[in-house]
Amino acid sequence: MNSPVPEPISRTERIKQRYFDDNDHPYCHLEREIDAYLQPHFTVLEAGCGRTAEVLAKYRGKAKRLIGVDPVEFTLAEGLDEIELQRGDISETGLPSSSVDLVISRALMEHIKQPRPAFAEIQRVLKPGGHYVYLVPNLGDYGSLVALATPNRLHPAIVKFVEGRELHDTFPAFFRCSTKGSIQNYCDSTGLELVKCEYLGQYPAYFQFNPVLFWLATGYEKLISKVDALKILRGWLLVVIRKPESGPN
């Protein structure tokens, strides 16, 4: 029996494979950061877990309790019954105070219109000494600046064209806590400590539809990844926030 002929790799994909390491993607950095804090007895809350709780599902068997909160309709796969899902807003989870060891999120905070109540709720539900580890697009990135300047009603069609993402998975973006300074201000006003705010880059996902633009954007990404003075232009912020051991609970 003849083996199936593999589909040809696009020019964009060849550039991506040559110049970018999948293990260096910001999503991988986030997961490694979560692993550094996670302990088997922890209660973990994912804020904005999405329809399938894709990220939270990676920690089955690694934590005592997994909770996901999101306002969307869930479509959780079978066999994930140990994940507790509830429809709701990160600004009002309904969880008891000081009941969560670790809060996580990926690409959530840019969609929060009023960040301070969200930070205050995270501060409330975290146990003293607990952490919030998350990834958010950096406002200094060209993609974030274009998104901020573009009416939210146009975002679904644009994202569908450049990334192929389904329209129902595109949400309004406000970028009100997408800089280190704004994050620090929200931490200061809600009794949290900013432990880490690291600038991360990735492959130019917005240009995958055109290999020439993707090639040019790759050169830009490589430049800002090597020059520390240009780090504020990188696409993502990896953030770690801590609730102090003492102070308001």
C-alpha cells in the first residue's frame, strides 16, 4: 500500500519553521511559568477559560481543584468532568474569599473594559501568598495598536481573514491594562504586588496570509527580539502578580 503523499508546506510555513522555535512561543513561556508555581494541593482558577478550557485541561492530575470562569457557552470535551466550569465574569466570580492558590489566564485582560474590579476580585479570591500568572498582548506591539485604532465591530472579519479564527471566538478589545505601567497602577490600587512583567515576541501571526509580508515582519520580529532597548515593541507581556502574605484578605 502506498503511503499518503504529504501536503506541500507553504512558503510562510517554511519561513516560520526556519526562524521560529515552537518552544519559544509565548504560550509555552506561560505554561512553564505556571508549572513553576503549581503544586498538587492547589486550587487553580482560570479566568477566561474559553469554551473548551483548553489551557486548564493541561493541569488535570497536577492540582487538587480546577475551576474555569467565562461568560461564553462551554463545549467541554468528554472525560473532563473534574474541571468545574461556571459562566460568569472575572470581576464577580462568586468564589469565597481567599479560596484560590493560583489564578491563570491567557489573552484575557485586553478584553476587560474595567480592569480595576477584575484586579480587585483576583485579590479577593487569592489566598495570601497566592499568585496570578497570565499572558496579555503588549500595547506597544503593532497588532495591538492597530486593533485599538480599529472599531471593535470590524475585529471579527479582520481576525477571520488574517488568522482564520471563527467569528464567535473574537471579542471586543480595550487594552486598558496592556502596559507595565498600567498593570503596576492596578496592582497598587488593589493591594497586589507586581512580581514580573516580561516582554515576549513570537512569529508574525497577522501576516501569515502573505509570504512576502511575513518575511518582512520576521525581520522586524528578529530585530526587536535581539535589541533590549526595543523590547517594549514585542507582542506579549508575561505577568506574575502576588497577593501579599499580610494585609487585606
